[in-house]
Amino acid sequence: MLVKINGLEQRVSIHGADATRPALLLVNGAGVALSRIAAFFRSWESAFRIVHWDQPTMGTITFDRLAADGVAVADAVCDHLGLDTLILLATSAGSIVGLKMIKARPDRFSAYVGTGQIVLGRDVTESSEGLALTPAEQAAFAELPRTGGDQRAEATRMYEQLKNEMAAFDARALGLDYAVPMYFIQGDRDRYTPTTRVAAFEAEISAPRKSLIVVEGGGHAVMFMRDAFLAALTSAIA
């Protein structure tokens, strides 16, 4: 479906027919449309209705704008599905957007799950080795369906537009008190958004429930270790 936000139509797709399953809204880095590889996450539909949001890439893009748009998307999805709340799964740069969404509208979300969680933006912007895939992640990416297009150029353009804002980001500046359960799933080999940094952040925050699950063999792209990540996800929010 198309959701009109501030005069711009944004595409949202919902996968999974079982209305008894909770809805899981994926918020990824700007410029990456996971809807193009929705089939890769089909096995997750046994536990969730998966909601993909193709974020805007036109006009002035800021994390605050994306967070406001994301809340509007969540409102539209809840209205469409007849729900009060969604689970928010945020990954990489989307985890900055996700934290801002949770802070803005905690009533709209039943839980937050961050993976490749950015706590200090400079960990990413000043990384000397960049995003390196672990062997397990490389194997997972080999199974991705071909989409007929390469999203790297658009993702890179969005990264360059958001880089300065990301470099200044400190999750602690948003406040350490959260009104919804906060869960984090990290790869044990994630040095891009260091798992040690996420562990310290998880220990500091206050939330109704919170936990950190570490997936062996995973790095920054641990979400694409599809089955292992689903097991961690369902365990976290059980």
C-alpha cells in the first residue's frame, strides 16, 4: 500500500496472512528497500506479519524526518490492520531512527528490537575497517534473491547525506528511560557497531523489560543469518 506523508507517497508492504501473529515493522538504513527481498524473510511469517517500509530518499533527509515519517507509517499500518501497537525491529542506521520513534510515540509500539545498534555514531563514521561480513553472513547473503538492481549506490548517497548527523549521534542523549521493552540482538563479531558498546548501553537504560542476545558467528549484518536471528528474536520477545 501507499502511505501519503507530507505530500509524498511512501510504499509499505505487509507479508503474512495470519492475523493472530504480531506485526513486525522493519526499519533499516535509508536507501535500502528490504521489500525487494521480502521472500528472503518468508520463514519469519510463521511468527510475525512482516511490514516493510521503503523510506523516502527525496528532499532533505534527516534522522528526525525519518523518525516522524516512521511514526506516521506505524499509525497507518495499525489503522489498516486494526492494531494498537507494532513491534519495531531497527537495524544499523535504522536503529537511530528506531530509537527516536520509540521516544516520540511509545504508545504505538509494544517492543523495540535493535540489531547492529548504533550507540555512538562515530563508531560507524570513523571505522577503519568498514562493514566486513563474517563467514556466516557471507553464506547468508549468498541465498539472497536477485532483485534486478543494486541498492548500494542509493544507500551510499543516503549515508553521505546523513554522515555528519550520524557522527554526532549519542543514544544516551535521548535519555536512558524507555517506556517499552527494549531488546538488542547483536553478532558476537560486530565491530562496526561494537557489541561491547551495545552491552554497556543495555545495562544503563531503564525499561519494563530489557535484554541483549548475542548470536555466535554474526557481525553487523547478523539479521541476515535468517534462522538464527529468528530464534533470537522470538526468544527475546517471548
